[in-house]
Amino acid sequence: MNIIISGAFGHIGSFLINKFKNDKKIKNILLIDNFLTQRYSSYLKLNKKKFELVDKDVRDVDFKKIKKKYDIFIHLAAITNAAESFQIRNKLKRNNFGATKKIVNYCKIKNIKLIFPSSTSVYGKKFEIINSSNNMKNLFAQSPYAESKILEEKYIRKKLKKYTILRLGTIVGVSDGIRFHTAVNKFCYQASLKKPLTLWKKFYKKKRPYLTLKDCFKTINLVIKKNIFFGETLDVVTNNYTVEDIVKMIEKKIQIKKKFVNTEILNQNSYEVISDKLIELGIHLKSNISDEIKKTLKILS
């Protein structure tokens, strides 16, 4: 089996390739990354016999020059900062939707199965509990980032048959490509530097879904191993917590200060996401958010 991973050296991608490097069933992995965020550490560790690198923006890759037969495309390349996306709305749409459109068309021509990571940030106001019975009825673009994800999902459904869309909770955990703009990692980073945790006041007691990197990899790996490529849209969540819950987990491990700020940029409604369809497919997510917080603080200390 041969795989392509775009955005290969990001937070999720660097975790995946570290796991896949010892998988004997995967013979070759083509990595696409333009190193925009300058994260080279994962690349320097790789066995170059199994991995091949294309150092380009996905939109600039000439897929016609790729001669090897690939079976699966894991498309992780994207601008992912939801809060920042309000300032770069047009740039984000050109980048994210443009890259996805190109990859989808390539997968269609070459009959390649696609794994596309969407986001639980696409959910909105209708339901407090979201599961497979209502997850297509509750879409609400909280940000330009979420708006782009909805557009990309629609394009995939229109063009492909062999795909799986994974709506991921907010990622928690350590990888070589770790970033600190998502809530839990940002709080850990601030706490490690003895800075006040910047907490959105209206959001403090609202529930949101979170996902560990371990559970993210487990899901992607089992989608591949179980050949789950029949047009599913799956919610992928380790657990649901309020920001207050997360802060208390951090507070048990390190002394913190809090700074409450106001924001109007994101949906302030509270909701939980249940990964019931994953369980039906035999994928059970059992890792621990608190343990991942502990590991994150340890590497930052």
C-alpha cells in the first residue's frame, strides 16, 4: 500500500508519519509540505527509503508528474487558525478550498481513496447533543475556517465515492509539529511561561469536543485498515469539556494565572459531539485528555 500525506509536517501529520514509519503494510509514503511554518524536525528523522518529499504548496504540485500508484490520500494541508481566519478570509478560502479541489480532482482521476479532516467547528445552534442522527442538519460556519470546511466537504461529496470525512474535535497532544494556537495547547504554553491564561469570558462554561492525537491516529489508521471508504462523515471526539474543566486539569499540574477577555468572533453556544458512528464501525476512543495535558506541560517545562 502507498499513501500520500499533504501538510505532512504539521501537528497531526508529523504524528502520523512517526507512527506509519514502522508499518510494514505501508510501502511508500509521499509527503507534500511547503514548510511554511518551518517545522523540519520530523523530516530530519525519516528513513528516506520509505518516504519521498515534495517541498511545495499543494496547489503548485504537478500531479501529472507523479508516476507511482498511490492508494490513499490523507489531505491535512490547510490554514487552521480559526480565530486568525477572520483577518485572512479570502486568502484562507483560496488556500484551503483551492488545495482540496485540486486533490479531489486528482483522486477522482487516479481512483485514490481520500481521508479528509474536517472540524467539529462546523456545528451550530440547533442541538446541544450532536451525533450521527443530526450531524448533517446542524451546520453553522462559526468562522471563515469552518465556512471553508463546509465548502470542501460539499465538493468532496459531489465529486468522489471513495472517501471518509472526519470531523475532528480540537486537537490535544504532543507531536514534532506541535502548534499552540488551539485552546489546550495554548493554555499549556502560557502556563509553562507563567503567563496568564487568556480565557474568553463568555465561553468559559461552554462545552466543546476535544480529541487527542492518539485517538486521531487510531481513527485514521483503522479507517485505512478496515477500508472505511464509502462516503462516511464521522465525528471523531475523545471527550467533551468546558474551558473551565480544561483549566482545572492544568491547574492540578501547574500553578496558573487567569485573564478573562471578551470576544465576539466565535459561536458562543454550548454543545457536545458524540462519536456514535465510530463505535458502530468498531472504533473505540479511550485516551485521556488530562494525560495529554501532563505530557504537553512536561515537554514545555
